[in-house]
Amino acid sequence: MPLLTRRPAPQRALQPALQPDPLFAATLPVSFTVIIPARMASTRLPDKPLADIAGLPMVVRVAQRAALSSAAHVIVATEHPDVMAACAQHGIAARLTRADHPSGTDRIAEVAAAVGLPEDAVIVNVQGDEPLIDPGLIDACAARVRAEAPVATAAHAIHAADDLFNPNVVKVVLDARGDALLFSRAPLPWHRDAFAHDRSTMPKDYLALRHVGIYAYRQSFLQQYPSLPPSPIEQVEALEQLRVLWNGHRIAVHVVDEAPAAGVDTPEDLERVRRLFSA
């Protein structure tokens, strides 16, 4: 199988609930490559990349969704021969990586270097447990990468106070250019006056943003990333993206109004996705 394969023609028979959402339409066309990190060692859902979803392994479902974006190439990055075999069976390009990578970002950096992507190439990291990911969201993140911001990600508005005060919901605040100022598990921005009296409802005319875990990178930065020193704030918050900001780099943020479809982290999530595909 070649290192890079052209993406297949868009499928015409998608489930109605899984059609690309125009909400995520990118504003500028850009050539990019999707790399999907797929690691077998999941504590909450063992062998997650190979979990069956309507007759296909999850990693194949994710790759098929990514292929509906404008990506020139879609590649799976995995440490496991069984994932390689599943991809080969279904015509998905895949690369075997080292097993000791500390993060998915390090894994896709290895693959991006191995296939010889040029320094100005754009790479989108689509998580291997996102079988419902909207192809337009992938396009939009790729389009946000620019010379001054070698990384791009996404966010959506938070509408419930429970989400704002939930530390498992990562918040992001932006500057005037739409780049990230800070990511945190704490409520951001803190509405001093409103929250002094009531933390059960969202203040009027108040915007808080939830971070969505999709990233696009310039290849030159992606190859630099594994050598960046971890930051103290990253270690306190347990948020890897803070390393980028702490080391003086910018992260552009594509903002949408509504949350994208949730990924698969637990057996319950898997059953929910299976019902959608079988509907």
C-alpha cells in the first residue's frame, strides 16, 4: 500500500443523521492531510479502534468520515498490527508507529515525518474514537492554520451553568483575532458580579466557550512539538495544549454555536453510536 492514498470518492448513502452539517463549512479551501491516531490500550473500552459499529471497525468508520472532508489524504497511525490489518482489509492507508508515544500528537508527528510531508503542509489530528465527526469541522480547522498561528482547534458556546462549572469541560477564552488566550478547567471568563450572587444560571449577555478536541497543525510546528518543554500550568491543569501557549505559539480557534457529536469513551457511548448507525 502506498504511504499516502488519495481519499475515496464521497459516499452517497450516509445515514441521514450523519450528513455533513453546513454549520461547520470552512471559509477558505486548503490542502491538508488527516492523520488518525488509533491506540488499542484504552482503559475504559479495551480494543476500542476495532469495536464493531454496524459491521465495520470504529477506526474504519472514523477514516470514512474523515474522507468526506476536503482532505487530500487520510492515514491511520497505530502501534498495533491488528489495527493495521483492519485498515488494510478496508482500503484505509495506515502506518505502524512506536508503542511508547506519550500522546496522540507525538504519534501523528512520527507518521507525518515518515511519509515526507513538507514543512508547510497542514495536518489535522482526528481522534480515532470520533465516528460521528463532521467532515466540515475538519475542513474548518484546517482553514484556520496560518503563519502566525501554526495550530488550530475548535470551540462552541456553553449554554448551561453545570457545564461551565464542570472541570471535565475545558474552557477557552479568545483574543481579538480569535486566537486562544488560555485554556482551563475552571470557569472562564469569571463573571465577577453575576457569580457573586448566583452560580446556578448563565448570566445575561455572557459568552463562555467549550474547547473541542480537534487540532490542525503546520508540519514545521508539529515536528517541533515533541521537543517543547512541558509547562507548569499544563501539568497543573492536565491540558496538553497549554504547552503550545506557554512556549509562545498561537492557537487559532474556530467557533461554532452548537456542540459537535460526542465521541466514544465508554461502552455506553459505543451503544449510543451503534444505535445511530443502525437507525
